[in-house]
Amino acid sequence: MREIEAKNLPDMARGAAVLGTGGGGDPYIGRLLAQQAIDRHGSVPLIDIEELPDDAVVIPTAFMGAPTVMLEKIPSGSELTGALQAVEHLIGKQATHTVSIEAGGMNSMIPFVAAAELGLPLVDADGMGRAFPELQMLLPTLGGIAATPMALADERGNIVSLRTADNKWAERFARSATIEMGCSAAVSLYVLSGKQVKEFMVHGTMSLCQRIGAAIRESAQAHLDPVAAAADLLDGRCIFRGKLVDVKRGTAGGFARGEAVLDGLAGDLGSRMGISFQNENLVAARDGVVVASVPDLICILDTDTGEPVTTEMLRYGLRVSVIAAPCDPRWRSPQGLELAGPGYFGYDHTYVPV
Amino acid sequence: MREIEAKNLPDMARGAAVLGTGGGGDPYIGRLLAQQAIDRHGSVPLIDIEELPDDAVVIPTAFMGAPTVMLEKIPSGSELTGALQAVEHLIGKQATHTVSIEAGGMNSMIPFVAAAELGLPLVDADGMGRAFPELQMLLPTLGGIAATPMALADERGNIVSLRTADNKWAERFARSATIEMGCSAAVSLYVLSGKQVKEFMVHGTMSLCQRIGAAIRESAQAHLDPVAAAADLLDGRCIFRGKLVDVKRGTAGGFARGEAVLDGLAGDLGSRMGISFQNENLVAARDGVVVASVPDLICILDTDTGEPVTTEMLRYGLRVSVIAAPCDPRWRSPQGLELAGPGYFGYDHTYVPV
């Protein structure tokens, strides 16, 4: 266990946005929200997964919706505690811990807000080892854990609670409620026991985020290659270096969807790359050939500074590098690929692991 | 208090469909559902509103959605108890009674299903004195009563619960959940104390339905005018008699919306009538002039048999008569007109009471 203070947040948010693969929300806004909560309520204990009692009641929190919208409709924080407390009411138990369901600039920071406001310790883990756009795409789903009882809350005080037949139904109802809430909502879902967290979540994600964020910062300060530093910690490699020459985007079905096109600036890595995204980067094709795809990680970083570039920040002229990195091995099982592989997203190529 | 048996249902369902002004669901399906529940569990006590204790916990039940869909996707009944029990869980209290929120072929019968299955007495009342398409359009809304905590349930076992900032937000979230459920859902909402039922609901609606249904049946059997018999009990008058020559309809935003055109067959009542509907009949224009509109009742009856014709049953060639009848006086207040007057539905004519 260690206490996370406001000064630890910038590295952690930066690293989380790298693991967020374009989605998971903006690291700047995420960090500000967590910082405000810690300034108000004090530091948050981050506990190792091994320290978690098997009978702990772990209630995760997150934001759901289109990240493009969250840039302008900034969460207040009170929605989050509203969502978590609605779940407590549904299950008739109080949370002993909270945890992040996905790694992402906002969704790794948001649990600090809930933890600080409610005085809960945060578990050093997450449910994906990355970010994914739909709520059933969690490793606990592969373990048969129900996403519901879940609750969504907005800044007006509206609470929508769900108990659904399966996790895809939870996604359907939650998505339509999120759209009514203005395309962003605080959510609390996937109530887990300590034992289930140990079995089904990814261990040490928050610490990994912090290490990645620190490595990028230190490499950039030392005028070394921050992209290479991040790729090393991700066990991945740089698959493209170039300039953003086109972005198509729209907010459809409650998601930020679109495609980015890069022109190559490093000849040996190809001359053109297209990256399609649905909140997160899904598929990267280099000179017409798919070179990385979900469930593996496709991370876009600013070439000079190593700062992660979320899909909503993509704009003409950016000089970026693209890292491809392996996902948690459980995503590569047949069940994992069915849940979040290229076929689920409508692509017909066969998944080739990075 | 009197016991309602299966043999009492046909008259009551027929009369309810008249008050349903085209909406509120199909009386045949509604009656079959109620009959099945009474056959299985025994008769249902219908109690006068005066017999209701002030501290009663009254939890209404209904079906929400597009009646056109309910003709093909027939409710099973178990959704209803699921919705009511979800509300009980939210409020931490058990229902002592149930009641209808609106008069309608299905929505006056549905509470018998909940009452029979859960062993609850049914209160002889409803929340509108007619049917309206949106869930905030209840007299209790005028009294400041919250529609939520509410719950929606479907045949798959999905439950969506709501606590909202106001009743229009309840409508928004409930409508989008209903659409995800396939455009029809069992709902339970507007938890009322016995005292609130007495103050804010319409007294004696179920008995009035039964009287209207019996009068129509008896007039038709005696080869008298069943339309006139219904109009008498509604304090209304026949405003048109004709043949249906056109129906435009669509299922949009979770509602059955459209317009019917009638050619006159009784010269003194005009030569053409257009009736626009959103689940319920909203506005009747005779030879281009609005002659009746919400919140007053516009009821379409088969001219020969007096059987009520719901909007989803409208089809070319039907010989029908149109009754206009006054609504509950509370709907004619400025607040009532704001909630369910022609302006709310996008019409710019001034409301002229029938």
C-alpha cells in the first residue's frame, strides 16, 4: 500500500492515456478531477491486489460516453458518488474498495475521485489492461461476472439503474441512457469480491501507468526517444512515424467514430498509415496491410514529447508515432477475441498478434 | 369493495378502450391477459377510493410503448410483477394496493394482472381519466408527485430503474429504455400514498369503464345507437360519422404516430375529418377546422357495433363515429394545458373546450 498524492497524478494520467489506446478520456481533465478530489479530501491509498481481502466489496467507477463530448461537458464529480451509492443501494452492501475498469486518461483518474470522496482505498488493477469502447468488453465478462447491478448518473441528479439478462444488454441500455444524459455519464458497475478482482482483473495497472508516464517524461527531458521508452515498458514496438494528414470523425451511436490518415516520415516504416477508431484505436493498416488490431494496443504518441494523443485530439499536422503492443493474453483466447476481436467490430481480417 | 371476476372484464375492457381515445392498448389482448391472471389466481377485489387507507402504499403498473408493437409482441405478465417488485426494492416498502395510471384497453386491464399475481386489491381510479402518450402526463404530476422511483421490465428479465430530476426526464429515459426493449415494456411508477391517490387521481374510472362497456353492448344488442349510449356516459357528443379513407402511420421515437382521414356519411356533421394521433387521438379537424383536441377526449367507435377503434386498428373502409367528450377539469387548468394541451404536442391552435 502506498499513498497517492496530487504530485503522482501527472505521470499516472499520462501513462494511462497511453494504455487507453486513443480512448478512455482526456488525461488532462482526468488529472484535474483527481487532483481536485485529493486536494479536498487528502491522499488516496493505492493497494496491491495481494493486499485485498477475498471478501472485499469492490465497486468500480468510470465515465461512459463519447470522449469528444467530455472535453466540453466536464464531469463535476458528484455524479460518480451518486452512481456508486446507487449500486450500494441495489446490492444492499457498502463498498470497501474501488477500482478502475479500464486504463485511460480519464478512466484511470476517475476512481481517485470516488476513492477520495468516499474514503475508499483504490486497488492497483483494472479490468482490461487497456481501454475498450463497450462496457461488456471487460476481462471479468470472460469470467462470467455480471456487469449489473449497475447505475448511471448525470449532473442533473438523474440515476438510471440496470439489472440485465447479460452484459451486452447492459451495454445497450447503458448506451441509450448515456445518450439521453448528453453522451457522457458517470457509471458504477461490475461489483466484484476481492477474490474475483484477483482472478479476473489485470494486476498492477495503476503502477504500470505511473512507470510509463514517468519514463516518457524523463526521456523527453533528457532529449532521448520517449516513444521508445514507452514501447519498451509496453513490450511493444513503433510501427509508424509520420504526420497526420486527414481525420474523419463523427459522434454516432454515442461513440466518437472515425479514421485518421498519416503520411510517413520514417521511410523504413512505410509511407502511409490509416487508423480507424471507435473511441479507441481499433485497426492500423500500413500501406494497405493491417499491421495491428484489437485486442492488441495501438497507441498514438506525439513524436517529440511522447505525450499520448487521444482520438479526440487528432488533428491535421500533428507529428506522431504509433506503437503496437500486445494485449493481456486472456484477450487472445477464442472467447476474448469473440468479445473484443476485429470480427466483433465488423472487420473481416484474421487477428495476427503483435 | 366488490370482486371482479373474469366475466366482468369484457365490458370493462371495452369501456376502457373508449376512454383510451385510440391509445392505451388493445382491449382484446388486455382482457385476455387479465382473464388468464384471474383464472389462475382468483378474482380481484376492486375497492372504492374512499375505502383506501391514507397510509396505503399504492404502486401502479402499466405497459409503455407503441401499441402497434404490442399487437405482435404480447406481454407475458411476469414482466409486470418484475417491474412492481423492482420499485418495492427501490423504496424499501411493499405495495398494499395497485392502480391503473391511465384508462385504456390494455392499461386498465394490466393492473388486474399485477393485482391477481401479487394478491393486491385494485383501486377504482386512474391517473388521467383517459390515456395520454407520455408518462409525465398524469394528474399527480400537477400535484407535484414524482414519477420515480420507477422501473421498466421486459420479457428477457432486464430491469431498468430510474430516479430522475423531474417527470419529463423520467419520460426521456423510460422511452429510450422502452425502445431498446423492443418498443414495449412493463412499467411501475408514481408510487402514491392512499391520501395522494384520493387527492390527485380520477375516482371511479374502472366502474365508469364497466358502465360504458355495458351500455355499448346492450345498445348494440337492442339495435339502438351504441355510439349515442357511450357519448351520454362520457357527457360528450358525436362530432362526425363517416368512412375511413386514408391512414398514414409510422412507429417513430417509440410511439405510433399518424393521421386518419374520414369521409362524411352524415351530411349535417360535415364532409371530411382528419384525426392526428400519437398513440392517442390528439386533434380532430372537420372540414379544415379544429373541433376537438387534447386534453379533451376524441374517441373513434365502430358505427354499427359501438366497439372502440384504437389507432393501431384504423384501416381503410371502417365505418366509424367520432365522439368528443370533456376531460377531467384539472386538465383544463393552465398547468394542465401546459402538460398535455395542444401546444405541448406542437399544435398552434388555441384550446377550445368541448
